[in-house]
Amino acid sequence: MADVPKEGRLTRFLDFTQLMDMASESVGGKILFATDDFFAPAENLIKSDSPCFKEHEYTEFGKWMDGWETRRKRIPGHDWCVLRLGIQGVIRGFDVDVSYFTGDYAPRMSIQAANLEEDKLPEIPERGVRTGAAATPEEFDAIAELKSDDWSYLVPMTELKPGNPASGHNYFLVSSQQRWTHIRLNIFPDGGIARLRVLGTGQKDWTATDPKEHADLVAITFGGVCVGFSNAKFGHPNNIIGVGGAKSMADGWETARRLDRPPILENDDNGILLVPGCEWAVFRLAHPGVITRIEIDTKYFKGNAPDSCKVDGCVLTTQEEEDMIKQKWILPAHKWKPLLPVTKLSPNQSHLFDSLTLELQDVITHARLTIVPDGGVSRLRLWGFPSSICLLRPREKPMMKFSVGFKANP
């Protein structure tokens, strides 16, 4: 068994930049095991929405709580759970949220992690409905094969601070550069936690990838990320490079209506709206490469899809990217290469286009999606082939620009 770490201290509040919740149920995160789920099941930890409180609601086991809450322990030991990350990669930080657990929050916790090969994992029993239950001997035997006691500590045993929803967040910065697939959350000795946010970036093993195989080079699961945008009133652009298809409009990028729209709208000869403004989002690819096909999906955006769009690409080093972020992406026009010319879009429809670089074989590191004049997009896929050229060095620490949370509120 690994040495028990000394108690640590809370990290000050951090604005984690360009990061996603790798554990969220919305990206495929899954609870594999929990020692106890008496008052509320561990699955609540990875809900994508914020916790809520229902003052007068009770279950047959006690007060209804929107989080993971174990019974008051009367046997030796402490409670813990294991979850599989939906996005596997580098973890930059954690948000341990104990909102509404004012008198029964877990007083201490620690977090361990492992990088496990999927095809070598033991069969873990499905959990089913867990409220009022504790782990069975068979479940303990199955999870023991993972040897989670020996996993690496990313956060040592640390006291948690309770609070209302505005102050119930406990943030922890992680300096590890390793790739992780699984998390073990320990609480000491028992109690409740509302949400666990595992903040980081996806990471794909490109050395094990067939260079002749098409890949979505902007996918967030592989490490793609939004590094700048003009407007995100109703949804962050990171949503559109997310896992699977969109589940609703809330799962896309949607801007506010532009106030510079003309009082009376007109089209040009090609049916494109004649309007002065646009909105944009810039993405760093998961790996430099050649884009051959572009997929733009406006599903669910029936009355608020953009009129048209275009996609451009460029090559930037890490330093150039950092400079562009400071300058709010005022990039010289000659830097951008057209991948998709101005193209009419339809509401609630998936569009597939050939990239202009198909024959030129231009390698890019960044892509910019421009929509006219405003509106919403549910998904962006940039299909292509990774290149051996790589100008982006690994970051030693996350930059701090965007705040935690990836869906802007209306």
C-alpha cells in the first residue's frame, strides 16, 4: 500500500483556463464503485449541472441531497469511490464542491489517480440503483483488482471548507504532466460532497495512431481546445468540439444577437445576408495536421442558426498563441489560410464540406470558425491527418484567463 500522505492545504481560488470537466457524465465519465451510497449515490458527483437544494424533500432513507452522501460510519475505515474519466488526459486541477452540505459535508478528502489500459481492466459489476445501499463483498473483490490503494496521490489528505453555493468550492491545482484515466476520491471518514470537477485537457497517444487514418484533429477528447472567441452569451465554443452529438442547444456554442444588425435585412446575389458583423472562435488543434473535411452541425438551432460561416487555418508557435490571446486574436490577414469559403448554412442540419487544403496539403495548428451574423452551432469536426510537424511545446502550467465552467449563462 502506498504511504499515506501528510495533510495538505487548500489552493487559493484559480481561474483554470482552456480546461474541461473530464469526469462529467456529459463526456462519458462513469462511477465504477463506491463504498456506500446510503443517503445519495456517487453518480451525483459527476452530474453536468450545478447542485441544487430541495428543502422539504426526503427519501425513505433520509434527507434528499444532490451529491454523494454516505451514512454516518460506525465501523473502521473511511469511504471512497472510483470513477473512470470520460476524457482521458492531463489533469490540471480539481473543484471539490460541498455546496448545501453545511452540517454533513466530508471534513477531509484526498484524490488518487491511475493510467490504466482499457483492455486489461477487470469486469466491474454494474451499480444500478444505489440509494440506501453499501458495496457488497463481491463488489469489493472486483474493485480490489484495480489496486487503487496504490494509485498516485494528486491531492493529499486535506481539510474541506463548507459554504453556500458561492463559497462551497474547494480548488486544488495539479502539477502532474502524466496522462490519467481513473480517479479515486477518498473522504475521511464519511459525509457528503456535491460535485467533483476534474479539470484538464484530453491527450491522445498519436504515436499509436495510423497516420493514414482520418482523425478529428480538433476533438476535445484528443486535446483540442478553444483559445479565444468573440461572444459566448449562451454557450462556450468548447462545447462544439465535445464528445458525441449535441444533446440540446445548451450543448453548443451560441452567441447573443448582434446589435449592429440592419433594420431591414437583404441578401447578395448568392443568397448570403448582407450584414456588417460576425462572431468567431479560435481553436488549437489536438495535433498539427492537414484538414481534408469539415463538419458543421446546427442541430437544435432551428430559429437561431447562423446564416453563413467560413473556416480558416494558420500555423502558430506556443509563444505566438500566447501573444494572440493577449491581443484578442487580432491576427494579420496573411496568416490565415482559407479552409472553407463563406458558405450558406441551414438550421438544424449537419453539413459536410471538403476542405480547400485537400490538394494543397497545408499543415495548420489553429483553426478559426466565423459565423455570420450570430447564432448557434452544435458541433464542429475538422477531419484530417496528423502531421509530424509540431511547433507547440507542452505547457508546464495552465494559463489563467477563462473562468471555471464551460457553458455561459443567459
